[in-house]
Amino acid sequence: MQVREDWQPQGRKKLTAEREAYFRLMQQGVSNTEACRIVGIIRRTGKRRRYGRGASGSDKAAPPITAVEPPS
């Protein structure tokens, strides 16, 4: 199962399915490396989604992305 077929920038809305698949795999106990390979992202992206990122140079800090859950 590969979510992303090309490595071009996707835009914010198109990445929703990719994020959902990544967090679903992480909840199932799959390692970050394997989840990133399956979804089609680099490991650093997966790590930033889980832990956020600190401010560096002109880049602002970003909090971790929480798993996308459908409204009940």
C-alpha cells in the first residue's frame, strides 16, 4: 500500500489521506521508518509530524500534528 505515488508537493488539503494513513500505521505499532516507507514520505517528515519542530533560523516552531479523527 503506497499512499503517495509522486514526490511533488501536494498542498495542505491533499495531504489529509497521507496523514491519516501515517497515524493509523503508527497506532498499529509500525515503526516510523516503515510507516514513512509505506506512505511515501521521508523519515524526517514522519518525525516532525509526531514530535513537531523547534524554531531554527527564519523557520517558526511547529507543534506536533495530532491524529486526524472524524467527528463523531
